[in-house]
Amino acid sequence: MCLATALQLSLRPLEIFLLLPPVLLMSSLPVSIAGWGVRETAMVGALSFVAVAETDALLLSVLFGLIVMVIGLPGGFLWLLRPSKVEAEEESSLSEFE
């Protein structure tokens, strides 16, 4: 809703709450990397029902994808920096002998 308002799209909250859950469900299908392409196609198709221009719908979808990626990056970095399960098991087995 915030993105649609920022892009000055004439979408009502009810339209967003009815049209976007199926779009997000379709983007979770494992046919592309992180739903890119599928989400954009589904968003353009869904928002065409409420007379949103294709370019505006595409821009909304790409911005949504970029925001989700930026929000997920810190978690991804923390996940990469965590100690692996093998290292944790080795540390616990070494501490048993001390």
C-alpha cells in the first residue's frame, strides 16, 4: 500500500488486499529465482483488473522485489557468518574431554 501510494497509483486498500495475495502465492512457485519474472507477470495481470497501467504495475512489482531483497540481505549475511553445525559439534565434543 505504501509503494502504491508513493507511486501515486489509484488503488484502494481493498483492491490491494484482494489482488496481491494470489500474486505473492504465484511468486512462491519454484519456477524462477526468488519469484522474479513470475511476480512481475502476475502483478501486471492482476492489476490490469483495476485499470492500472502495465508500466506502473511492473514498476510496483520490481520495487517490491528490491525492497524484499534489501530487507533480506542482513539476515543472509548473518546466516553466512554463523558457525557451521560441524564446528559447533567439534567444540562441544572437545569440551567434554577437558
